[in-house]
Amino acid sequence: MIKVAACQYHIDLLTSWDAYAAQLTGLCEEAAAQGAELLLLPEYAGLVLSGQLPEAERNDLHGSIAGIQPLLPRWLALCESLARRLKIYLQPGSVAVRDDDGLYRNRAWLFGPDGCLGSQDKLMMTRFEQEQWQIAAGSGLKVFDTALGKLGILICYDNEFPLLARTLAEAGVDLILTPSCTDTEAGFYRVRIGAQARALENQIAVLQSPTVGLAPWSPALDENIGRAALYVPPDYGMPPNGVIAESEATCPTHSRWLIAELDLAEVRRVREAGQVFIRRDWPKQFDDGRLVLR
């Protein structure tokens, strides 16, 4: 049994490094004090760093991501220090990172008690990221082998594409972390439905953390709607609706943690003794002409 924490992360204007560091530190300490071993923050949570930029720069869509690049090493060091000190696994959300080829990619790191375990880029880009923000797609999937189990990260829109989660599941991942950022209820439900579907068809667990709140000071994070949740396959020993826990409001006025217990051994047991064997039966859909139109 492990205890996980997914943050409904309210997008606040924090105009100094000290204010930002105090907020992130306080949030992590709050979850760790409740016994959480794995903490998840949402997609683009790192963009809150843009609050420290001059007003004209933070109000500019492209200027904001360019302006925070010098702050990223300090941010990563803070995240690593929190994971080490609190002896937790911390996925502090994602941020747009300028790579050596000059392109920006939406990247999420995972930190543990022994330091940085690596990163995962978003692979499928939304229209906003492609057409307005010019964020490029990453490549490849990473499995994070931790003391809690094998973890994967699929950022927001990536959860709407079944073969990405399937690849992670076949590599032994039992829990997918889903940092998300959606500005409409429809967007939130697309990711939510995708996350639940990935838990169902792969018979694994999915933990989702969203951005919430209004941030008129940020052209990228101006409106945010979503619920934090922990999804599992609906089957013997699991909740009938496949939801272990879900936060109540879609847009609270401050950051909140959803903390829940997850038994990954029970999730694995479903794959071996469940009502159905969706994961086992997955390849059958490609056999015997099942996909042939008649």
C-alpha cells in the first residue's frame, strides 16, 4: 500500500522567487506530513515562475516561456532538494524547456529521495501548443523504476492516445502520472475520460493532477478547470466506478491536495483474477480479421 497525493494547483501570481519557493515548499511539506510518498503537480505548473518576470514580459505568450528559462536550474534544484529532504517522490508538474535545437518542449521531471530520476516530454501537442505557442513534440517514453513500483508519465493530451499508455503497460508500468492543464470543462473531461480508459484497458492505475483557477496575468494559464483523481480498473476489489478518490470542486479558490491510498498489488491481482482480462485480450483485436470491414 502506498499513499499518493495529486494537487489541484491554483495558479497564483507569485512575484518573487522567495514567494514561489515558500508556496511550493509549504505544499510539499503539507502532503508529506499526511504521509504522502508520491506527490504530483499539474502540467505547466512550472510556468507559475513567470510571475517573477516584469509585467510586460509575463503578459506576453512567447516572452513568458523565454523569460523563465534562466530560472529553471534553480527550480529543478528546489524540487530535488524537497524530494531528498522529505524523502518523497515528487513530480512537480511540467514546464516548457528550450532545448539545444532552439525548440521548446513540454517536459516533466521525476525526483526521488536519491535525486533526479529523469524526465518525460509530452508527445502529442494540442492545437494551442502547436499553432500559437510553437511547442514541439518530444519523442520516446520512459519507465521510472522506483521503490514504490514502476511509474510512467503521460502529460495531459497524451492520455487520449491509447497506444502510449499501452506501451508503458507492456513495459511493466503499474501507475501512470497524469499532470494536466485544461481551460474548459470539455477539455478536463477529455483528459479524465482518457485517463480512465487507459486504466480500464491496461488494468493499471492513473493519478491525475490539474491546474485550477483564473490567472488573467498569464496568457497561457488564464483559465483552469479540473479535478484531481485516482483511477483504477473497475473490477473485483476495486471501486465499481473505477474511481478511488476524486476532488469535489472543479475550480477551488486555492491549491488543495487529494490524498489517497493505492494498493498496486491489488491492481496487479485484477489482471490475474479479474472479471475480465482486457490487458491479456488486447492483442486479440488484431487477429482473425476482427478489424476487417465487411
